[in-house]
Amino acid sequence: LFPGAADYMGLWSPLGSLVAIELKTPRGRQSPDQQQFQALVTRTGGYYALVRSHADVDTVLQQLRTGPT
């Protein structure tokens, strides 16, 4: 795909844009390519999340489903 692409990616219909989720271990850090990919996603109106567990992925998806609070 793209150097540094996130672990989970898709189009979120209500947002109409790319959603990218990067899963890292508790002490894991993004590579420079991953930081550039994050900047690209956010610069083009997408949503990017860096999470530390699969439970965090579920939380992000739930927040996207319910919208801003």
C-alpha cells in the first residue's frame, strides 16, 4: 500500500472519509513513515487514531458510531 500505512483502514460512511487506526504495543512508537502517513490522513480530512490495545480499537469504533459528545 503506502509506507507507514495504518494497521486498520477503511472508509467511514458518516464521515465520508478515510479512517486509519494504528495499533501499537504499550511502549511501541511510530516509525517516521507512520508519522508521515498520520499527517497525510489528517491533512486530507481523514481520521487517525493511535491505540494500544484491541479494546481501544473497539472504543474508537464506538466513538465513531455515536459521533461527538
